[in-house]
Amino acid sequence: MLRHRFQPGRLVAGAFLTAAGVVYAGDAGGLWQTPWFVLIPLVVGGLCVAGAVGVLARTVHRRRGALRETREDGRRAGIPGG
């Protein structure tokens, strides 16, 4: 299996969509009654949270990459502590 970058936004989106599926399945199975409008905020809110987490993760990843490149450039130039 090829290695890939961890994407926490997709994990969060999957968790919220799984929760929506569990709520729907419980309602369909007769375990509880869920009003029809409950799933809409759950899915939309989950996608918004997943988007925010994705943007945050991308910002952190870019910043760490820039720091890594700066350190490597300093080492190549022979700068002590760089």
C-alpha cells in the first residue's frame, strides 16, 4: 500500500456522515424517532467542521514544510544552528 499524507478533514467528515447514518438507521429500524430536520444540521455542520479542520491542517503542513526547507537551506550553506 502506498503511503499518503494524513488528512484529518476527511476523517472528521467521515465521522459526521457515519453519525448521520447511525441516526438514520436507528430511526428506520424503529429504535428511536428522529425528526426529519435533525440530519440536515448534522451533515452540514459536520462538513463545515471538516472544512475548518482541513484548512487548519493544510496551514500547519505548509508551515512545517517551509520551516523544514529553511533548515535544510541553512545546513547546505554551512550556517551554524540553521
